[in-house]
Amino acid sequence: MSGASRSSSLKSALSYCVQQVRSYDYHNYLCLLELPPEMRRAAFALRAFNVETAKAMDVASDPRIGLMRLVWWRDTIDKIYANQLIEHPIAQSLSSIVSEIKISKAWLKRSIEARITDAQREPNEIPKNIEELEKYSEDTQSTILYTTLQSGGINSTAADHAASHIGKAGGLALLLRSLPYHASRERLYAYIPSEIASKHGLLIEDGGQTGISMDSREGLCNAVFEMASVANSHLQKARELAKTLPAEAIPVLLPAVPTQVLLDSLRRVNFDVFDPRLQRGVLGIPPLWFQLKLKWHSLRGNY
């Protein structure tokens, strides 16, 4: 391939990444636009990888096909780091970035392995405690922030700690928002830990199988409130680190803003995840209001 053809191909691949993030992860698309221009190419490729793996099970007509897609991505990460050509726009973008910038393969593999493990769970398999969901959130969300920091050459332990908390908060909040969807897919409340479900009268035993009852909307709202409180606690811990961070790390951590927006939206509907207002606009608020909130934090240099 000539230099001009390669350049055109990479430009097309990056355009595809941007479009995928905009279509499937709009709030993070807006966050990435606040990054310095020199960081956006890597950030969009990394976020598009997250989008692609996150929706693998949802778009598959058969769960086995979705799982095969995730395994394909696990193998693809190995091939990217072995400098092998992959005919996929997101893989091409990642390969180009990995060849130029030191990005941890371990973080990318950790993300895809977490999604594979989750995909292999039975529909009624319930996590035991909130710590399991915190780990899943870190593996799938914090890792994208870690690698984005790496792509910008930002080497800060404090920034990594903040990214850990923000990823956990964001992952928990998004799992709560997606509960109605997962219920419709027969993964009935698969993301409410049995420990919390039991506390709020939601845990039931039926024929030797453990499940979660839909009968108590009050109990469900109380369980969602408890999980949202854990997410909010992670956001507060991340913000306590803000003054110790290098200035260039702040834009990478702006995903804290949409997480706060979603938690605020949950509070306004009394933590009823079935309230249709949560699906309106951007995370439950008008798009323009969301963009103004994000811009305000960006200009002030905080998250």
C-alpha cells in the first residue's frame, strides 16, 4: 500500500471510530471533543473499541455469535500488538496508535476479558456483592480512561486513581440505567447484587434457583438508591484528588460529568429505573443543557 493510500485508509478508519462513538456513546463523544486535538485520534479509537465490545452481545441474534465476536476482539488485540494487519476500521485505528504510542496491552485485554466473562454468565446469575460490579466497571470503563491518559503521555498515579473511581462510578450508573433493557432480554436484574437484593426484599428462591422479584417497586428503587450512592461516593473520591492532578489530565476525566448527570436524573425520578424520563435527551436532560454543563466544567478545569 502506498503512503497516500495508507493515509486515506487511516483517515477513513478514524472517521468510522468517531461516527461509532457519536452514534452509540453520545455523552462520551461530547467529552472527547473537549480533549486537545492531538489527543483525540487515540481517544476516539479507544472509545470506539469500548463501544464495539460493549454492544457485541446486544446486536447479535444469538448469544453465541456475540461471544464469538468478543473472542475475535481478544485475538485481534494480540494481533495488533504483533503488528499484524486487521481489516477492520477500529482495529486499524488502534493498530496505528499502538505503533506510535505506548499503550498498555494489559488494559485492553482486561477490558475484553471482563466482557467475555460477563457474556458467559447465565441469564439468572446474580453477582454476590457490589464489589463484583465495581470490578466489572473498572475493568470495562476505568481501563479506557487509563489508556487515554497513557495515549496523552500523562503519567500520574493520582490521575490513575481518579480514573479508577470515575470508571467505577460510570460503570455502576450505566448498569442501573440499563436494568430495564436487561430485564427485557431475560437477564432479569442480573446487575443487582444478591447482597443488596436480599436487604431490600427482592431476593426469592424458586425451585432451588435464586432470582430477583419484580413485585416490589419500592424495594427496587431502594436497591437502585443504594447502588447509586456507591457510584456517587466514587465520584466524590475522584474529585478529592482533583487538586493533586496535572492540568492535562483533567479533560480526560470529564466523563465524571455525564455520570453525575445520570445520578442526578435518577434522583429526580426517585431512583425508578423504569421512569421514561431517564431515556429522554442525554441521560435524562435536554441535549443543550447537557452540553452547557459539560462546557462549564471544561472551561473551569474541573470534573
